Amino acid sequence: MLNSYILWVGRVSRLFAVTATALIVIAMLVVCQMILMRYVFRLPTIWQTDFVVFSATAAIFLGAPYVLLKGGHVGVDVIELLLGQQNRKRLRILGAMLGLVFCIVMLAATWVQFEEAWTGNWKHSSVWAPPLWIPLSALPVGFFLLCLQYTANILILLGLAEQPVDTSSIPGPELPLPATSAGANEKGHLP
């Protein structure tokens, strides 16, 4: 059951990574269109700047769970390298739990903001004036997905679930692999 949860969360994180990538590509195309309109045709741009900002912001929040899945976040491991294997594991669990608490708090805060924008029919102050609930929806969705991914990481770190068999969903250096075959080193990696 827990292994199925971890596989499912990994797949959802990858799906939203593809979505984030598409948002970045679309934002780049819109920037090119904006430059063409402004400097070649000398026409005003109305919606392009807002769209690019909203798309890039959404891409950051929707792609964050995949970064956590792959262990691609920036980290300072000076203290971790000074510790033994057991204390490293404890430090990783503590860090993941603190990250989960932070994401839960941010999920609640961004949900309140999204809900107020939805019920209050907030609009952006630009000429384009899109409804703000649309770009704000990426924040609670992103933090919800981060909560799911942190929970999966914690389950793996606590040894309550196994690493996924699907090698594309195995997190990077943050989560140690179990030693399952002869010749594996202390982290469970084969030479």
C-alpha cells in the first residue's frame, strides 16, 4: 500500500514536471511574440508580460515536487559530512519533517489567498485584468504536491516503504537506496 503511494506520488510529480516544462516553453514563445509585436510591428502588448510572469511562477511551484523527488534542490552538506551514517539519516528525516511542516503551513496560507481571489472575483490590476484565482491556483496545488512528496520521502527514510522499482522515480542523493544485491556499497549503490 505504501509502496503504491510512493510510486503514485512519483508519477504525479513527473506529470507536473512536464506541465512546468510546457509552461516555461509557452512563456518563452510568448516573450518572442511580445518582442516581435513591440519592436518589429510597433504594436502595444497587453497580456504578454502578465502571462509570462504567471506562467514562470506556476512552473516553479508545479515543478518543485519533481525537484524534491530527484533530490535536485540546492543543499549545504558540510555538517552532514561530519556526521556518521545514523546521524545523517536522522538529520535527513528531521529536514524532511521540517520541510513538510513548512509546506503544510504554506498550503493553508495559499489556499486562503486562492479562495479569497475566487470568491471575491479578484482581477489583476493590468489592462488585461485576468482573474487572479487562475495564476494563484498554482500555489496551493504546488504546496499540496510538495506535501505528498515530502510524505513519500519520509516513509522511505523511516524504512516504512521501499524505494520504487521504477528507476526513473528513484530520488537522487537525498534518499539512500537499500542494499539489495551483493557488491553494493554502504548506501546500497552498485559500483
